[in-house]
Amino acid sequence: MNTLFQEYETMANQLDANDPLKRFRDRFALPKNKIYLCNNSLGLPPLEVPTAMEAQLQKWANLGVDGWFQEKTGWYSSLDRPLRDPLSHLLGAKYDEVIVMNSLTVNLHLLMVSFYRPTETRYKILIEAPSFPSDLYALKDQIRYHGLDPKEALIIVEPRKGEHLLRQSDIEEMIVQEGSSIALVYLSCVNFLTGQLLDIEKITKLAKEQGCLVGYDVAHAAGNIPLELHRLQVDFAVGCSYKYLCSGPGGPGIAYVHSSHHDQNLPRFSGWWGNDPKTRFQMQLQPEFVPYGGAYSWQLSTPSILAMTPLLVSLKIFEEAGIHEMRKKSKLQTAFLLELLEQIPAHYLEIVTPENPNERGCQISLLIKRNAEKVLKNLENKGVICDFRPPNIIRVTPSPLYNTFFEIYQFIHLLTEALEAYHG
């Protein structure tokens, strides 16, 4: 083993021995003989998921349609509380402010109907760069839908020339400068590419002072960092559950709507699942949509019970572990990872993610200066699973629920070997 890192082996083992969350590693199915560091893209499944899925499939086989209305455990009414209670805790929201439905981009379009209502003078949307492509596509389409030109109505705050990260001051200055014309500030709490965590408390307060509505993409924040969406008076948020929340490939989307909007007669695209469950089956006898209340009202269609089942299982684990305890460990993990990365000569790589632990979540993004894809392939061949974003970014994301400090130590050794092999 490279002697440069041998001194950290003891440290890694000590950190693992003292880890208050180490018991949760045994609750997940881990790829055999792999170091899995791709939790920013897809979380791993809890071991209880196959059993829970089999139970739902057996209920379907045994009861057919009666599974919807079986006493106490019927699909029709038994899933709301187990899903929305823990989700509200993770998002820092009230129970009736959150819902599990659709997918992130579908939810963004639906909520933009309600929260992007441009006027002659207030019509702009402020976003950051780099923004996740699907968010950008959706916002541009919403602007066009209202007969406007994205070149005029979309304000994009970018990192300064030669920098990778957004400056908080640049976002704040743009909100003040353009505030009277901004209808919506829509940002990612944690950036998908750099892992940068924004100070959404300051941004939200400033935007509200300027009369703007505020929405967030929490895809890389939910289950990664503690959130306080209700206290901050965030108007809406959308996210996914298959990353840090471990709901499985393409798992259901999540949405949040602040309670201050629940009693407003907002425009929306409606569907039968947003009706009151007690009167939903009046069907043709109730031709007008009557929103049930809360975020629930933005639902459209019958939810997929099978898609929600893994999320039910994983949210129980999040409740047991506690997002604040997870955050403490995550800060230790990324600090340990960064300390090791700093031992690697700077001509191999550049650390993109902020050094300040309060400005990052679980993800550390590395700019590989030569042959990034070959470096990634070398890591994959040695059993490391992380991911690549062009042209030269490798994202490394340890989970506080199931990654160990020793795995981080092993990863650095293997990364150093790969960098040395392909630096020429």
C-alpha cells in the first residue's frame, strides 16, 4: 500500500469503531466486493425491500382489487401517514405540506402552473448555473408557454470566470438588482455537479423581501442535509427519492407546498387523486374538482403502490437514524475524504466542492486534470463505483448510513494508483 496514506488506516478504523450509526450498514444490500460511492445518483436498497415487495405482490395475488380497501392495510388509505410523516421531518415541513407523487420534472411543471404567473412587469425566473438539465428545460418551456422568450425572462447566475462555484453574494446581488422583475427564484439547494450547498435561508429571506416567490430543487438535498422549508417560508419544492432516500431506480418524486398557499384558489392542473378520498368515488356524480387540501391537492393520478413500497422501507430507517445524526457523520466523512485528497499532488486533480462543511453535503466533486474517463474506468475495474460528468468531473459520495471510513481510505489508495497510471 502507498506509504503516503498508511498513517490514515488507524484513523479510519478508529472512526469506524466509534461510529454511532455503524449498525445501519447491516440494514442495506451492498454490492459484493465493491466500494459504492455513487449515492448522489442512486442509493442502495434496504434489505427489507424484497420482503416488503413480496408482501404487496402477494396481497395483489390474494385480494386483487380488494387490496385497495382491505381494513387497516388497504392501499387506498394506509400509506399516506407512513410516507408523509417521515418525509415531512426530512424536509422540515408540516405533514400536509408534503406529498409523494409522479417524478421530479412532472412535479415541477405542475407546481409552475401554480407558482409561475408572470405579469407585464414581474415575469423573470432566476436560476443558477450549472443547473440540472431537466430543470432548465422545464423552466424554459414554462416561459415559452406564457408567450415569453427565455433569453429575456431567464436570469442565470453563473460562477465567475475561472471559478467552479457560485458566489452567494452574486446570487444576492442579482436578486436585489432584478427583484422587481423576478416572479420566481428557483434554485437547487445542493448543486448536482459541484456538490455546493447554498445558504437558502439568506436567499429565501432576500427574495421574499423583493416580492419574489421561491422554489427549490431538493433532489440532492432530501436525505442528504437537514432542511427547514416551512420555517424559511419556501413556497414550493420538488425532488426525487431514488438518490439519498434509497427508493430504487426511478423511485417516486416528492413535492412540498407551503401551508400559506393551501387555502388559496391557485390555478392548477387537476386530477382525481387530488380530490377528497371520502368522495373520490362519486366520480361522474362530482364533475367539478374540489381540492382535498394541502399538498395532497396537487396529485393527479392513482399512485404506484409497488413504486412506493421501497420508499416506505427506507424512510423507516431514516426515522431511526435521524437526519441530524446522519449530517454529523457526513461532515466527518467528507472532512476525512478531503484530508486524504489533499495529500494527492495538485497536478493530478482539483477539488471542486467547497472546503467549508456548511457549504457541502455528502458529495465531493473532483476535476481530474488528465484522462478522467480512463481514471474512472480504472477505478471501476478495481471495484469502485462512483460516477463521471463530462468533461472531467468524478463525483464521490459516501453515505452516512452504510459507507465506512475505511472504504474512504481504500478509495483514496485506489484513486492514487489510477491517477498515477493515466497522468502521462
